[in-house]
Amino acid sequence: MITGELKNKVDRIWEIFWTGGITNPLDVIEQFTYLLFIKQLDDVETIKERDANFYGVPYESMFPGECQQYRWSKFKNLGSAEEMYQIVMNGVFPFIKNLHQDGDSAYAKYMGDAIFKIPTASMLSKIVDGIDKLELGDEDSKGDLYEHLLSKVATAGTNGQFRTPRHIIEMMVQLVKPQPDDLIIDPAMGSAGFLIEAQKYLREHCEEAFLDEKFLEHFNNTMFYGNDMDRTMLRIGAMNMLLHGVENPNISYRDSLSEQNTDQEKYTLVLANPPFKGSLDYEAVSADLLKVTKTKKTELLFLALFLRILKKGGRAAVIVPDGVLFGSSKAHKQIRQEILQQNKLDAVISMPSGVFKPYAGVSTAILIFTKTGSGGTDKVWFYDMKADGLSLDDKRQPVNDNDIPDIIARFNNLEAEADRKKTDQSFFVDVADIVANDYDLSINKYKEVEYVPVEYPPTSEILAEIEELEKQIAMEMAELKKMLS
């Protein structure tokens, strides 16, 4: 969680952009990201130089020759603001735009039309000073910083761009456990949070794979895929992936639901929080998605898309609004039936509505399923998440209550869940019961409330106590009148 001090520093930098005339939140985030990226390139370079010196091995700098002056640590100490401005505008910025000369790389494609928009030397100097004072030691703090920036986008929530909290992404990745041979996609990738967390999981849990050249080739070039229709987000995502050590992710400017997306049975893992609302070009929606569920609701169409693009045996962990679980329309029932009876629905994790605050109060759930094409759902595991480690109001302050460790532990040991009762926080439901309930997947349909009988005294005793209280009140009122007379 971003600290109050760091948040205040970021807000002061944001104010410098605002008072300097850059008032579009996405422009601010984009320019902020470029400068953070430039600083982090220098940080990465410093670490690599130090390691090379320590091990006594040669190191080829990403800042060759005269490009050394483009390092953050060099230009931030220049004598005048104007000199720094000229170096950044005419040297550093073209340098980062051309980092990857291969025109086919995601970075090259989406950085090509990036524009440096900071208008004055004094404004740049203030922003550089502000960013230099940000203490971003670990990946979590960087992620929290991004989340704080993205929460400022005024349009979030009206165009369906709900930013997924980092700890929810982390939980979902830990539930599906990416493997070295996976092909991973987020068809509505935003700033690439799911892809970043997936590569982080692989680095932490599959260390030996990184010693294999064949795997490294796959990791850098053919493992990660993402689509989005916002070029700013694509640029941010490409920079994000590059900074996290993925050299050439397959990031595309593409409407995942349209006919232009021809992917079929291509991926082994889908991680996504697709748009719940916003504009949809119904005429452009792929016909084979409408065959599965004829609707204009993007959340249902994305579920049909996930089933289409997954290979047999591929799995998905995706966030859906609560309406998907119990909606009574034909389209709602069609997609639930498709997942339940033609594939294997593994789990439904209901989340409290405060998870997406402060920029959305929608109730959501996580669906985890496996594509089989031939059924396989015998029973579905339900979990009623009540707390995620943060308060469920707009402030989202850390609290002690947190179901996430319990969810991960129980999902990794489902055999032990067999005897759980429907009065518990998690339990299994037979597929026959779900079918009998019109494929309803809301946990409240199956959760049983255990009523504990409470015994009260006889009515005569209660009335006697009330009469005694009335007498006492009357006596005290009489005393009060005497004192006032």
C-alpha cells in the first residue's frame, strides 16, 4: 500500500504537471511514466555495472559512448535547468524511443508515436527533483505508485477501466500457478499488471528454468500476450514489461472482441479483468462469440472469448461483475451453461464490493475454469471472501482481517474441503444442484445460515422489569422537580 508520505510526494508532482498546463490525467501519467522509466533504466544499469564489476565479467552498457550523458544520474546534476531540458528533449527522449530498433517489438511499435509534452525547463526541473526524491525500493512500491496514478484517471469507471488492485492480481496468479511452458494472455491488459505478476511468479518459483536458453527465448518472445485499445496504456504496458525484464512481449493494439481478433485455441492461461461496461461496437463483434452468447454485454462476450482462445486443458482466472453469476437473461444462462457443462468450472470466489474502491464500488467475483470442450465439472468450490487486508471504504487502509492467505491455502488443498458444510466460508456444490438452480453461481444461493436459538425470559418477567424501571424514572423525576422548585 502506498504510504502517506509517498502519496503526498506524488500528488505534489502531479500538481506541478497540472499548474504547468498538462491537465489531461492520461497525459500526466504518460509523461510521469516516461521519466520514471528513464530513472529506472539508470537504476538497472547501475545494478548491472556493479554486478559485472563484482564478478569480474565484461558488461556492454545500454548507454554506449556519448549516450552516458542520457543517464538520469548524469543529467539531473547539470548546472542549469535549460541545459537539462535540451538534453532530455533532444537526447534522452529520442534515445528511449529508439531503445529497441526492431520495428516488430511492442516497445518499438508503441513508443514510436510517443511525444515529449513538458513545455518548459523550469517545469521539467521541478518534476525531475520530485521524482528523484521518490523512494521506490521494491516492485510492490512501484506497483502501488502506478495504482495511485491510475486511480486519478477521471474516466475510470465510466469506460469500464477498473484498475485491478495489485494484491488481487497476486492472489489470482498464485491460484493458477503459471508454468514455464505456458502461453499467457490478458486480452484487456491495461498497464500489464497480470503479465507483470505472472513473470514475477515464474522468477520466484521456477528459478531453474531461467538457466535454460530455450526457455529464456520463450520467456522473452513467445510467452506473454496482451491486447488493448488504448495506445497510452500499450506504451505504459510495453515500458512496464521491458523494465521487468521481458524483452519482447506480444502487445497488440486490438479490440479483442472484434472480427480482427482471429485467435483460436492458442493460449494455455488467461488472466484478466475485462471491461464491465463502456462503449461496444456491436456490429464489429466476432460472430462466433455471439453464437455462444448473443448479447451486447462485454463481460459475457469476454467469457466466450476466453473459451475460444484457450487450448484444451488451458485455464483461466478472471474477474466478473456479480451479475454474471445470477443474471436471468438467456445470454447469462448460456455462458454459465457453456462453462459448467461443456468445460470445467473449478471455483467461484465472491469478493466484497469495496475491493475496487475508491474508483468503483461494484461487487465482483473471480471465476477459475479449465477448457475441456467436453465437460468435467462434478462440483464447484465456492469461497465467500469478506476481507482482503484493507478497509472496504474509499480510504482502503490496512486492516488485520485478510482472507487471501486462507483462499490460497484452501484452493491448493481442495481434498480437505470435501467435508466442509454450506454454513462455512468455503464449500463445494454439486453441479446437479447448480443446474437445478438455473446455473446460478451466486454463493448466497447455496450458503446456509446457521441460526442460533436465543432464549428470552418469560413475558411476565420482562413486563415486571419495565414496570420497575418506570417507577424508578418517576421517583427520579419527582426528585428533580423538588430541586428545581
